[in-house]
Amino acid sequence: MWDKLKAQKAQAPKIVDLFQSSDRPNQFSISADGLHFDFAKTDITEDCWADLLGLAEAADLAKWRDAMFAGEKINVTENRAVLHTALRNLDGGAVYVDGQDVMPGVKDVLAKMAQFADAVRSGAFRGQGGAITDVVNIGIGGSDLGPVMATIALKPYADGPRTHFISNVDGADLADTLDGLNPETTLVLVASKTFTTQETMMNAESVRAWMAQSVQDPAAQFAAISTNLDATADFGIPADRVFDFEDWVGGRYSMWGPIGLSIMLAIGSNDFNAFLRGAQAMDQHFLTADLGENMPVALALVGIWHHQVHGYATRAVLPYEQRLLRFPAYLQQMEMESNGKSVTRDGQAVDQTVGPIVWGEPGTNGQHAFYQLIHQGKQVVPCEFMVGAEGHDPELEHHHKAILANCLAQSEALLLGRSYEVARDRMAAKGYEGTELEAHAMQRVFPGNRPSTTLIYAKLTPYVLGQIVALYEHRVFVEGVIMGINSYDQWGVELGKELANKLLPAVEAGADLNDVHPATRALIDRINASG
């Protein structure tokens, strides 16, 4: 099948020529519950699409999908289920892991979160100086990127305490975040499943020391998202302020549960439930829609066509929505940590790259940064545009119209480009002649024929954000299944963490460096000499 697809790629028509069929926008788009995904501006033909769907069928995608939702242990290297979907299964039935229905526990934790969030937001839970005005979430990776992204995205719904995030072990992150906060009215969330994550615990200790300068009992203003009750108790956090989650929830898929407590504190339990319901709706679409009309499947197959078949090394995620500022960074972890693998589920080497490099920025900022390369660079970068039909600020509606126009203009420019002849006529009309005319014309040629997709949603509400995040989660799953890899472990993260723990004592001046590699020892010597 791969050889057949690559042969079709070699004969792919120009994208613009495919629009000779007036029905192409309908044939190559999918709508589901208010979302519309358009992939017509790619060079996927009807035959290519049929073969891509054949690839999904050959990989037993439906079987793997059903196994994931049923709680089977599809994370084979860690012998775990993959059940972030259970965290938003508000209206579904039982979900079993090892013969036990996990849904009562999921709903109990969600109720506990809501009770605590409501107490904080109402002022019933108070700091030493009064009602909580600020929440500081300390985490890293999945314990940070998702909540950061979502709280920014849902700012119009944030009517609770201000939320802040500390993730980097660099002290500047902590110092800048705490600057201006009142420790007497600040609540601190420490998000670490094991309560041993080096960066998180170092930051937690430092924040506790900061708070202790003003607060008699700092731990009284701490809560934890962790499964290690002994460690949280040793830190001083009582069990009623510890929110745990199971090992079948991976970090980068965890903001639907207790890791999302900072989101709930910001927007309230009702809007948080709407966020969950949006994801649940996408889950149901993914479970029930035919593969050819299935939005996550289509998003994944377009990605495979561009990366595995065409060989395009990167994909740009371009939300034309300022509040989705951190969405590309969130997807970097979700996609590159999940599918950045070189071996299959059974430990065999894969014979091609699995995951592209994911990057992006919101429009229109990116237009004045990297779009030059996207339009005229030699490498092709598939672009994934996202835009809402409606904004949140009626008095600034003309700004939203400008965002819409820019988004549509960029995807059309990538499609059509500008020929040398058109560029030459334009420059001639400005009075250029001879070699100067030729030079100016060449600078203004755009090759076009560059692929893009567009995701349109009505308005960025909690429900819609839930839909979008779940859409991309399932896209990662589909790509992983087709490539035959386990998307839910992350062994590549471990080596650097192990070495960092080993090197921490070594960077202390005067430490014994005999066990440190000479390449690293030379750098430590240079650092110590510069300090």
C-alpha cells in the first residue's frame, strides 16, 4: 500500500487543477457537531483517499480504537490501559480495567475537584490574608502545557482567581511568576503524579519557602495532584486536598482530570464540564463515524500523506485566534512525545520517520515572521489553519473580520501562488525595465501548490476547545496505529532526566568529576571558571 501511495504522489496533479471539480470542497471536507475540517487544498485525489483509507483498514484501526475505549492495555511497553477518554465519559456507561469499573472513581474525583474549586472561588476556602486571589500551578510537561494552553484559550470565561504557572527549573520562571503576588492570598497546586519530579519539587520547595516568609502555615495554602499520599503528607498537604489519578492517564492527556484543576479554578466547574462534554462529543464521533467521514481519521491521513508519503519534514499549526497562543506548543508535546519513536510496538525498527516536527504561532503574528519561508522557501511546509467564525469581543468585530480575511488569504496564496508572468506585468506597470524588471519580477514569484487544511469552528467556547483538543488527541492515536507504534510511552524522556540527576551534584564547585564524561567535564570546568 505504501508503494502504491508513493507512486500516486509521483504523479500528483497541481492542487489548483483538482478544483476543476466544483464539488471538491464538499468531497474533501468533514463536518461534525459544529466543526468543519477542510482538506480540499491538498493534492489528495479520490484514488489517493481510497488508498489512505485502505491503509487505516489494513492497520486494524477500528479494532485498536475500540480496544482503547474498552480499557484494554494498548500501552504494551508499560502494560497499561489508555483511558483519558474515561475522564470525560460523563454520559457513557461502565469502563473496565482489570475487571473493575473505573467510572465511579472518575466521577468521585471530578466531584471532589468541583467541591474544592467552588469553595475557593466562593471564598469559603481562604488564605491567611483572605479570599484566594491567585492560583500558582507548579508542574512540567503534561502537568503544565495543557492547563496553560486551556486557561489562556478560555480567558473570556475566567471569572475565578488569576492563574499562574511555573514549570521551568530555571529560577527566573519562579521569580517572575511570584513577583507581585500576595503569598497570603495565593493558592499553590503541585502537580506531580509521583511527587518526585525534580523540576516540580524543587520549585514547590522554593515557593513554600517564599510563602513561609509571610504565612505561618504555608502548607495550608497548598494542594496536590498526585498519587503519592505519603509524600504529599510529608510535605504537609492533607489528604482532602490531594487529587489523584490512575496510571492509565498519560501526562500529556491528563488535563481532563485533576491536572485540569487550575482550569476549573479559573472558569468554574460548569464551564469545565462543558469542556469535558466537547471532548466527549468528539469521542463519540470518532467511535461511530465511518472512517471516510471521521474527522480525526481524516486529519491523521492527511498528516501521513504529507509526512510519510511526500516526505515533508514539518507541519505548521496556525491558529488565527490569539487565545490559542499556546496550542502549537501543546501539540508539540502531544504529537512529538507520543509519536517520536523509531521502533514498533513489538520492538522492531521502523523503516521510515514516524512523526513530523510540529510548530507554529497564531496569525497574524506569524505572517510577519516565518510565512516568508512557507511561501517562498525551497522546502514545503504543510499548514493547518484554524479559525473561529465568531470572536468574543463584539465591539472589536472589525478586528475579527480582519483575522478571517487574513486566514483565508494565506491559504489561498499557498494554493495559487503568483506566476512569473503576473509578477513581471506588475513590475512593468511600475516602470521597471530590462534586467531590473527581470530581477524584481523573480523576487515576487510565489510557487503556490503548497498544501493546507482549515479547521473552522463557530466560537472558541469551553465545549469547542474540548472538541478540538480531543480531535488532535485522536489524530495522534490514528497515526500511531497506522505506523504500528505505541503512542503512549515516552522512554526518550527518561535518559536526560537520569543524567540530570547524576550531574546535579557534579555542577557544584569542587565536586568529584571522575565519573563525568570528558566532554561534559570540560563544559562544567568552563561554567565554574565563568561563575
